[in-house]
Amino acid sequence: MPVRKRGNKLERWEIALVKAMVADGRWPNDQDILAYFTRPTRSINHRAIAEIRTGAKHAAVKPSTADELERFLSSWPEIDAETGLSLRGDELLIKAREAMIAAVQTFNGGGLTFRAELFIVSAIIAWTYLLHAWFKHEGIDYRHTKNQGGQKVIVKTPGGADKYWELSQCLKHARCPVEQGAKDNLAFLLELRHEIEHRSTNRIDDAVSAKLQACCINFNDAIKQLFGAQYALERRLPIALQFVTFSPDQRAILKRAGGLPRNVETIMDGFEGRLTPEQQADPRYAFRVFMVHKTANREPGADMAVEIVPAGSDVAEKFNIALKEVEKKKYLPSEIVAQMKAEGWDRFTMDSHTKLWKKLDARKPAKGYGAVAVGKTWCWYDTWLNRVREECEQHPAKYQTAPAAELDAKVAAN
């Protein structure tokens, strides 16, 4: 005899309605009642109705009132027009899709400044609902519990409702269906959200765009894998159009003009410092593509604005240099000192540099300054160069000769 899947079961509100339908007498056949409660995302065996009719199960559940039954019948089938999902029975899956659609539309919308932050909050909600929907389908209890008097009890919110797992807890479950690269991506977004949620930030859209793109693709892949291709979002969210294209020089200028806040830069480098090179290169963690102007002998052949070039293809081999990941720039301590002197901080010496990194414990990986060992020599990333520059700007008298410092002060005053 086939084993009934734990997630394919009637919910309490449905059991109450079934009892009311049995008592009403208009549905003497269990199969007729079952038709109201079977949907594409969940298959219910007809014997579940028989168990309710005979009282073999769910004896403690009270039947719905006659008014509640009539409201249910008058609105049935209450479904989402686009997907065919039940608005009540598939609420978690519908919310997951809508939250991700809102995240993408918000990021792509014109006139918004802090788009990445808004995307991250909505995307985390989307992933949380998606995993809750999957846990529910699999019959996995995703509520927080605690030990009380030797018994496991459900943790409640201040309002008295059951407290469900947050996204980080969902990702830790042994049966979590999310692949490792996508988990790394979500862990990064969660850490970034914790850093920015109570702090003012400059725009970080360009700096994290590859992670946001990966998050979208991972979500779409996951919803198709877990629930079916009919719930994918690519038809709802086609490719975005834009009014401008940036040259490399323009992008460099924009990046310098809108530098990341140091706390955000620190957590980003600190997080990536904990990943292996393979994890960082995983497109499920950060999705990066390159685009080239496409030419064609026939006009229709050039209609596609963007074409993804698969690894190993003839085009990929032709542009092998463009497809390589660019390694972060590294600086020797002497280069850091030379750079500061070139910027006018003539009193910043190698001794100054050594004292500063020791004072800040900058070689500690958690600091996120990107110190790495190459042979026996320590090298530094741009995050540390920016921190050294910030130190000099905060203490001009210490790192600049008096005449120059006075001149800068006069210029600033004028």
C-alpha cells in the first residue's frame, strides 16, 4: 500500500469544512467532497474524507457553521488567475512569488535611490515564504520550539501566534533543498541586511548587483524545481530596458563618487574572506556576465539585445580573456606608504603604517581589510588603503607637514 505523503494532508480549517459538508447531506459521496480540496500543489487521498466522516480521525475539530460553509462554496474556486494556485491553501507560495516580483520591480523602478536595500528586504521575505511552503508540503514542522518542564512546546509571539523559522534557521535544516551556492548568496544578503538595517548607507547597488542577480536566478530555479515550471517568474519579469550604457571610465568615476560606507565594505570583504575561491566563483553566489555588441548578416539575427555565452562555447573561447574573473588588487605595505605620500601625507611612513595596522588589529580576517599572506609578505586590499586614507584625513597634523596642513586649512576656509 502506498504511503501517504505527510505534507499532503488537510488543514484544520479544511477539516472543519469537510465536517460541515458531511453534516449538510448534499455530498453523500466522499469523492465529491474531495474535489473541493484537491489542487495541483497537493494531492489528497479520498480515504482522508472517509476518516473524517466516520470519526476515525480529527474528532476534536469542530465543524464549520452553515454560514462559513456557504461563504466557502460561494467563493470556490478561490484561485490566483495567473497561476491557478489556491489563494488560501497555497498562500505561502503565492506570497513568495509576489515578494520576489516586488523586489525586482522595486530595484528596476525609476526614481528610487536605495534600491539594493529595498530589494534585499523583499527578497529575504520571498525566500522565507518559499521555504515555509516547501517545509509545509513535506510535512516538516517549521515552528520554533523550546523545552518546558521536560516537554517540547511551541514558541509563541507576543501576540500569541506560533513563531515560525526565520530564513537563517530554514537554511540550517538538514533537509533544506537550497544548494550550497545559493545558501552562500543568501547568507551574504542576510549579513548585509543586518549591517544596513539600522544604519544610513550610501548607494550600494553597483557593488552588490551580481549577488542580487544571482538571488533572482536562484529563486526562479528553486521555485521551478520544488513546485513546478508553471510557477516560474521569467514570463512575468522580462528583461529590463535602460536608457544609458556606461563605458569603463564612466563606471570607474561613478564608483569613486559613490564609495561604499566603510562598515558595509568591511562586512562584504570579511564575508568573502571566509569563502573558498570555488564558492566565490559559483554563479549561484554572484552572477556575472559580459556583453558585447552583436553583429549579424541578417537584420533579425541581431534582434536579441543580450545573449548569455555558455562556458566552453566557441564564443567563450574567443573571448577567454574577458571571461576570466578579475582578481582583487593587492598592495604591498611600501605601496600603501607611497600612495599616501603621493596624496600629500608626507609624514606617513612605514612605521606609521605598522603602528596603525597593529592598533586596529587589521590582519584579523574578521576585520575584513583583506590582508593576505603571499609567501612571507603581507598584502592589502583596497579596503585597507581606504582605511589608511581615512586615518590621514582625520589626523592631518600628524601625517602632513605643518605648512601643507596650514595651506589645506586656508584653502578649506576660503
